[in-house]
Amino acid sequence: MTVKEILEATEGQLVQGNPEAVVAGISTDTRKLKKGDLFVPLCGKSFDGHAFIAEALSRGAAAVLSSRPPATDAFPGALIQVEDTLMAFHLLARAHRMRFPVPVVAITGSCGKTSTKDYTAHVLSGRFRTLCSKENFNNEYGVPMTMLELAPEHEVLVLEMAMRGRGQIRELAETARPTIGVITNVGESHHELLGSTKDIALAKRELLEAMDPAGTAVLNGDDPLVSSFREVYRGRTLMFGFGDSPISASNLVPGSTGTRFTLTFEGDSRDCRVPILGAHSIRNILAAAGVALVLGMDLDSICFRLGTIKPSARRLERLKTRAGWTLLDDSYNANPQSVAEALSTLKLLPVSGRRIAVLGDMLELGKIAGEAHGRIGRLVLDAGVDALHTVGSLGSLITESAVAAGLARTRAGHWDDKEALVKELFSCLSPDDVVLVKGSRGMRLDEVSDSLLALGGGAAEETGV
């Protein structure tokens, strides 16, 4: 990309430098910047990339975007003045994406985004050279960063899109220009930030509102709110679910290490096996299958790829320890819907030992927090949990609700110290027990999972369903 092309994309002003100069790449991090790169100093609540412009230049940056006057007159390379560096970053990403006429898949939803993104990329990579968002690169920084990795060899781009308020999904979609939009569900996560489930739904719907009608929306037909979005989108819609959707799953058979089911698309069926737990995970699998079908893959190829999927890290990840007991690490995040789904999975899992749940606060629920945690406590009893351990001020509401619903007080405990919890729990574990660990990311229950796994001697290799 030349400086001139950068100016055109960002509507910036060349303060100094050669407009015909070529930049080798784009970097927002001086630690990863390579000689000849364009440096984009991003700003946030606790950081300002402009403070690193001098370092970027010393490392060989060929050009710099800036929304402020330079701190030095001795400025090698090109200096491009822009109104806002984050906005310019998005404009650059969009210009770069438009160079490549490839399908762009955008995935959003209250929960299941990352797993669906990973499943989709895995299935598509059986036929297409696929670029996919890394880890949780799903916000205003991560989405354009991923887009800028597009190269001539890529045939499909798969993006995850998250939000913390109205307008954010729309901005990401306007940057990425997706051709396929996937919405997994609408739940109560971020209730504190948006105020109501209706507002959460409207925020998720922005993906479809920003999409070109020449694209395809792949929607959860089992979710009434998501299903209603097909009335808004002007293009093709393809529904998935356990009901009468064109893409459906039936005959689910949960096993100790995976799930068998029948995958059907418009009357054509295949028996599938996936090394993934939970009925809700099968819905995410259906979303991935839907994208693959839109892009021309056949059911046989899709089922083959589904059979080789691996769970996303800390998303109901099943880890059989060398000590004999099993960890269900679902510690990445939590909201009422995902906790209910995890407890349902624990209930249906073939278990010869005890079912144990370690649950933490579900954050950002606002005014519904008390009711939601009480609801989870009642579900603990319904799930047949033999022992409950909770962490956090809201987690205590889960314990009290479970006890009020009938769980023996001797089988329920609340902890202020995670280390003490781990020590006590591990001392009571027996082979064939199953331990579910789940809480919001801010609770850092991944530390509990890691400590338990280490005490259990690590994960053992397993095969089969």
C-alpha cells in the first residue's frame, strides 16, 4: 500500500513525506513493528499510542498516522494527519478488505460466538484457505487487525463481532462488509450496559441492518428474537435449529466425550458425530454447517470436518485428568443462558461418580442480577448436582437459592478464597467425579480450573464418544 492510497482510504492529510512511498505493513504495536511499516497509534481509556511514535520511528516505521502534531521536527518518513486514529484504522481495514473479493463471515450473539467462529473456520478450512479471528479479537481493535491480515492466498474470512453497547456491531459490520451474517442467540449478557433484552436484541440485529441484501443471514430458528430478524433483513435468510428449520439436528445422543446426532438440510440427512458436549453446542455446530452450505460445501464434507472439531479453550472443554476425575472447564465467561446450558450438559452427561459445580458471579446483569443468580441456584438442584461451590458476592445467592430449593446445606459451600476452595475440593475428589467450573471472565475461575488440573496430574489422552 502506498502513502497515497493510505491518504485516500483515511481521508488524511499528508504533513510531510513522499505520497508514492510504499509501506510494507500496518502495525499498532511498536513491539511487533517491522521496518517499513505504517504505525497507527491507537488510543483507549488507559493508553495512548501517540506516546510511542518516537519509538516506532526508531524501529524503522516508514509512515505514521497521527491525530496530534508531532513532538519532534526531525520526522523521518511520512506523517499523515487524521481526525481520529481508530476511525482511520477501520477505514484502512475496509479499504484492504475490499481489495479481496472473498466471502466474509461475521458471527455475533449473546453467547457461543467464539465457539461458532472456531467451528465455522474449522469446517470451511476443509475446502477453503480460511483466515479467522484469533482468540477473542472481536472488538473495535481486533476486527480490523484481523482484516488487515487478508492476503491473496485467502479464500474466506471469518470474523467474530462482540459489543458492549448500541451501534458497535453496526460499526464493525460497516468496516468488514460481511457477505454472510450469523446470529447465534439473544440472551441477558450485558443487561447492565444495555438495559433490557430488547435492547440487546436490537444491538445484535445491527449486523443484518448493515449487511448488503446480496448476502445471506444464517439465524437461530429456535430463538424467537433471532428468528424475527428475518423480517428485517432484505436478503436471503437460512434458519438452523432443533425444530423445523431448513438446517436441523435430531436424534441427539450425548456421550461422555461427545455427541451423535442427525444433521438434516432440506430433507437430506447424515449421521454425525462431534467430540463436543452439550445440546447448545450442537446449535453452534448447525450455524457452522449453515455457513458451509451457503458456500457450496456438501453434507458429507461438512460431517467429516465436524468429526474432527476440537472444543474452544475454556468453552465447556472436557479434560479427563490422570487422577481419574473429569474437569469441564467452562470458565471463559458466563451469563444466565450459558450457565443454564452448562448445567443441562452436566445433567445429561453419563457420570458414574458425583456431579460437582463450581460457579462464580455472572457480571454485568444490572437490575436482574439477584433474580438471575437465584434462578441458577434452582437449576443446580434440577441438574442433579451432588456438590456446589460458589465464589463471589453474587455467587452466594446461587448457594442460598439452591439450599432453599432443597440442596442439603452440607453439600453447598461458598468461598471468598479461591485457593482454599481448590484445596478443599481436590481433597474430596474421587475417580469418576465430574467438576464443572464456570463464571464470568472477571471472576478468573480459569485459575481454579488450572489449579485443579495441575493437582489432578494434567489431562490424559482419550478417544471415542
